[in-house]
Amino acid sequence: MKLYNAKDYMKIAGMNEAVQNVHAEIYPDHFKEYCYEEIKQFLKILFQSQIISFSSLRIKTGRLIMLG
């Protein structure tokens, strides 16, 4: 396993789709449907301001797991 500092907000925005849609379905009063452009711009601002960072964990199978 290797831990990497994830800096690609566009990739993270794309990986967020399934999670965002599940949350929107379960909690429609708190989450809206996934929109790549909105999420991408939101994450771009967070990354540029260094308010948030993500780490990714790559395991031997090649799977990428995002950690907050």
C-alpha cells in the first residue's frame, strides 16, 4: 500500500458522483443531484485555498481509495 497526497480536484470530482447521488437519494433536503462542473469548481476553490486536502491509498490491486 502507498499513501499519496491527492491534488487532482477534477479526478476527485469525478469519483464523487456515486456518493453524491446516494446522498441525494437518501437525504434530498440536504443534498442535490451530482453535477460534475459544480463539484469541480467547488473542489478547485477548496484546494487552491488549502482549506481541504485529500489523500489516496493505492493498494496492490490498483484500486484507488480516497481518504478525507
